[in-house]
Amino acid sequence: MSNKREYQISSSLNDGIIEVVLTGEFGRGSLEKIKNEVAAIEKSVNTKSELVDIRKMKGHPSITEIYIFARSFPPDRSKIDTAIVDVAENADIKAFLEITTLNTGMSFKFFTDIDAARKWLKCQ
């Protein structure tokens, strides 16, 4: 059995916004691992805005995985506005992600245009 990761994460700070780029593919259980790695990045940078670019990820988590993902954040996580940038083909999960995270007190918004995502974060 291989321990090879299915995804890669890179991050940078751009105009006060943490920008996280994910590449690879969503595998079984990878969403929880990704969440933990991104949380470590968030803790290392003092900002209230985050852009997560998943346009180069193959596949996407199931609705159940997204629900569990959204409900499992610690209470202090709600202070970060998050823009998720994905391809239009995955827009079917947009409303579910936004409503589920909103119900937990977090601010996640789905975009297909990275510039629109940055603009939204700057206005928050």
C-alpha cells in the first residue's frame, strides 16, 4: 500500500489574503487532511481573508463529505472569510457549500473567476 498523497498544497500571501492552491485529486478521506493542512497555514498567517483555488483538482468530494467538512471546524475558524475558486462544471455544489458553511457561522463563497473572488475578499 502506498502512502503517496493524492494532492499538493501551495500557499502565498497576496495583498493580505492567504492564497492556497490545491492540485491533484480528491481521494477518499483527503478532504479532512486538506482541511487540517490549510488550518495550519491559516494559523501561521495573521489574516481574515483566504482564497482556496481548487480549479486544478480532479473530482470533488461528495455532498456528505462536504457536510462533515463544514460541520467539523473549530469555533474560532469562523473569523476567516473564504473564497473557493473552482471550475464552472462543479458549480452544482456551490449553494450547498455556501448554505452549509453559513449555518455554522462561517463565510465561504464559491467563485469561478479568481479576480471576482479577490474583489469579494477585499470588500469583506
